[in-house]
Amino acid sequence: MGRSKGAAARRRKAAVAREAIAGPRLCPSLPPELLANIHDRLGFLDRIAFAAVFASSSDVFSPSAPWLLLPGKNDENAKTARLLSVADRRAATVHAPYPALRDHLVIGSSRGWLATADGRGQIYLVNPASGEQHALPHVTTMRVFLRTPCQWFTVCLKRFMTVRFGGGPPFKHNLWGAEGHGARTVTADHMGIWFYRKVVLSVSPSRHGSYGTAMLILHRDFGAPAFATAEDAAWKLAPSRDGVEDAIYHDGQFYSVSYTGVVEAWQRDTESGTFTSTAVTPKLIVKQGGWPCHRKYLAAGPGGRLMVVLKYAQVTKDLHSRDGWTCTFKVHVLGDDGQWKETMDIGDVALFVGVNTSLCVPTMGCPGIMAGCIYFTNDELGVAKLRRTKDLSSRSYKSCDDEPVNSDIRALGVYSLKDGMVKKMEALQQQYRIFSAPPVWITPSVP
């Protein structure tokens, strides 16, 4: 009898252990309508965990609008970060993982993950909701740098431009001359200002560190993009005569818009691993009007239509001659005839743009998001970085992309395409004047 009782106890203990390993039961008997109701009542961080557990019913859950990652009050090594749901007008404090989210410049946002750059040429991927992080290949794997002390990065111009222009010299229409003599040296701390500016991912990184393919957009002076795959952990430059201004991953491909207004699709050669591009749209003619066009963003709209958002920015002065900042936007959609058409009616969607991401989001099921509007954050990383390091007075600085140095790095808001007015984001309430760097968009993603 004693033996049978002991065996039964061991079986019960083993069953409990198996259940613990298997994780929580998914309650398959709960109807989808009830799951959706529970999901809508949760806080925005808890919704992600809930959707991960009930992934098979995720199609009935309300879509999640982008969040804002809010910078701290001049604390460069803060151990926490704040996430703000613009739709819910609710905020949550999360742990800031070390090193990826401590005093790093955010240069990308894809599928719930942020790409951050440190002061040593390293780019990280971090999920602020879960704390998970991974390192992308070091920038020196690009093979265009000369050997220098660790606090400096020196680009061999001839080596770089030979890849960018697909041969040469001579190199036509470039910043550094037809022969590409010399080198360009950048301090390690300023790589995020003068060398790279955005990362785009093809997939959400798994727990095994697989990020699929990453596309790195470089500063306008360099122009060419670079790609890295999880299988070949090195950055490979790709040719781009016109230079890449913005890019997205859509429908299984990377798409980019050039500084000259051409949208291109990128393909990878399976044998060499190199990337090349093909123009898929006619050139977008940008009408300057009264203000110069400051930035182009690329997005995929309803039905997969490509959209280009044009931002026109201007520094203003108030009654006391203090500098201010304002902007206006125009949207161009690629029509069925393959031609660009400007529109003021984008339907029941909203656009979210900034230096780290650009995306189109349906407003159905997101009552806190206004259709026909553009939610924008400031995209001038150079001013933000130099102000954080108190370096504005140490050099003659005119922003990286021709935005004046007195641009307000906290400038963000909601632009209505219908009436052409800029409004404040109500979710931010009184927090507009405490930012030491531009807030950045992050799209919630189910693990």
C-alpha cells in the first residue's frame, strides 16, 4: 500500500511538472467574442501578452495603434523608459535593458522592436515591452573603414563610392570629387549623426536572434544602403546613385524612395549575397511651393498601394522673436495606372511618420486615432544628439538634412490633411516640454 501511495504521488508530481513546462492552458472553450472583450479591457502592454497566449484567436482582437517611446528628462542612463499609447492615452513604465536602451540613439522601429546605436559603432535590436535584445553586425564589417583608434571611424571614400556608383572612378555628381581621393573621419559618438540614420527589418527577431534581413540607410552624404542577414553577419553595401532617403519592408520585399523621388524594389542575389534595386515607379515630381520639401517618407497604404508623404518644415518666430517650428504635409498615392496622384483623402487610415518609421494604420477599431491625419514626430537626430551631449556650441552645426539648428526637437503633433492644421497629441497632455530627444514610434507586435 505504501508503495502504491508513493507511486501515485510521484505520478501527480510529474503531471504538475509537465503542465508547468507546457505553460498555461489556452482555454479553448472560451468563445472568440469573450476573448475579444477581455482583450479590449486590458492595459496596452497586457494586450500583447494576452494576444500571444491566444494567438489562434488574434484575428478577432482590436488592432493596436503605434505607441510612443518617450525619452527621459535629460537622464542619459535612465534605467526605465516610458511607453505611451496614443489611442488609449495611457502610459506604462518599463525596464530599459542594458546596453541597448541606455543612452542610445533610436534609429529604427520594426514590428515591436527598436534599433538603437551606441557610441562605438554598434547597433542593437531591443524589444522595450519584453526587454529582449540582440546585436546587429558591427559597422566595421562594411569593409570601407580604415584602421583607426576605437574612438574614430575613417571611411575610405574611393572604396565606398566604387560600391555606391557601381564602378569608377570617375564618380559623377558626388560630394567628394570625381576621383574619390582622401577619407572622411567621424568620431564614434557622432556615427548616428553623420553616417547611419535608419534601420528597417524584414521580420521580427525570434528568441534565437534571427532578424531575417536588416537594411541600414546611411546619411545623405553617403547615400548608399547596406544590408545584413542573420546567416551572413556582416553589412554589405549596395549601389544607389540617387541615394536612399526612406525605406520599408512590404509584401516580402524592401522598397525605398530616393532623394530624387524614385521608388525602387530591392532583390538579393542568392549566390553573391549582394543587393540590387529596380525602379518600380516613375519619378515623383516634388513641387516646392513656398516652403522647401524637408523629408520624404515611404509607406504602404490600403490594398498595398505605395504612398509617399512629403514634409515641408519651416522655422518661425513668435511675437517676442523667439524661434518656433511648424510644418505641413502632402500625400501622393500610386494609382492603378502606375502614376503618382496627390490626395487629401486617404480614407479610414492614419499615417505615422518619423525618422525611425513610417506606416499606414487603419483607424477602424482604434477610436483614439483620427482618420485622414498624419501623426508625426521630429526627425532631426543630429540636433537631438548634439543637444544631449551639449555640443551645439563647439562646432558650426547646420543640421544633417538642412533643418536649421534652432529647430525644436520636441516638435510633434497631428496634421489634418483635410483642413491643413497642426494639432497637439492629446495623449501627451502636459509632457510636450520635457523631452531631451525626439519621441519615437513603436508598433506593438505579438511575440
